[in-house]
Amino acid sequence: DISHNALNFAKKITPSEFDNKVEYTQGSVINLPFENKQFDMVWNVGLIEHYPPKTILKIIKEMHRVTKPGGIVIVAIPNIKSLAIQKSVILGAPILRKILGFIPGYRNTTEIPYPDMYIKKLIKKVSGHPPYIDFAGSPLLVSTPDCIVRLLDKIKILKYFSFLTFFTFRKK
């Protein structure tokens, strides 16, 4: 992470069984401080949607560069089809922030709602092949009762409205 505070927080929340097994490195995702082809897997979650397209391309290229041949690269972003993400976009809209300030929840003020196909295109440009796309996280609002969440989890089509979209590819 580029943030010293974020690294300190990660150290605090790392389970004790991982003591001396985790290395924390401060650096920029746009210029990773690692050798080429060093890792079996490189991933990020909730990062690239904060950047413009040219920077996203640089990030994916850096992730690809430090991944070993046969290794896996995973990029996850908020799913713009998710109810929770739609709510955060509405609550974060400048004109609505004051009017809807009484409604609890996250307010999206910095994320860019990239369509899946756009991120897929950027990854294909770097890797030479399209990524596998999957979804994770409940498609329902956090306040939804557990019994409803379990019932609706059985409806497979709802996965497309899950909280996160994952783009995965193997480096050739």
C-alpha cells in the first residue's frame, strides 16, 4: 500500500498465526516495488474504480509484470448492478448528499462506475485474452434479514447483482 497508516492497520489486524510470514511493503500500485515475475498470484479489491482509464491500464500492466507465467491476476470492483452500490451512488451525488443526509449508508463520492465490459477490455489489452468474470457478496442491502438472504441465495440469477465483480486471468 502507498499509505503508511494502511500498512500499520494491516499489521494490527493480521492474525497471530501469520506472524513472521507476512511482509508489508510501502509502494505505489502504478510502480510496484517488486521484480518481474515474482508472484504466483496478484490481486486487488476496490482499488481501480478510483482511477481514470489510463491509470487502470498502468495498474493492470504492473500486476501482470510482477506475476509469474501461469500465475493468476485478480481485480475486483464494486458491481454497478448491485443495489448497495446503486444506493451509495445516489447517496453520494453532490446535489442529494444534503437532502438525503438522514439516510444511513456509504456515500460513493470517488468511485467511477465502470461497466464490466470496459474493465474486461482493458484486461484483454494487457493479457491478450479476456478474463473470467464472476460475482461475490450478497446482492441485498446490509439490513436484509438473514432468512431472506439465505432464501434468495438459492436464486442463481441474483449473483449478477452481487456486491463485487471479480475479473480473473492466468498469465501466459
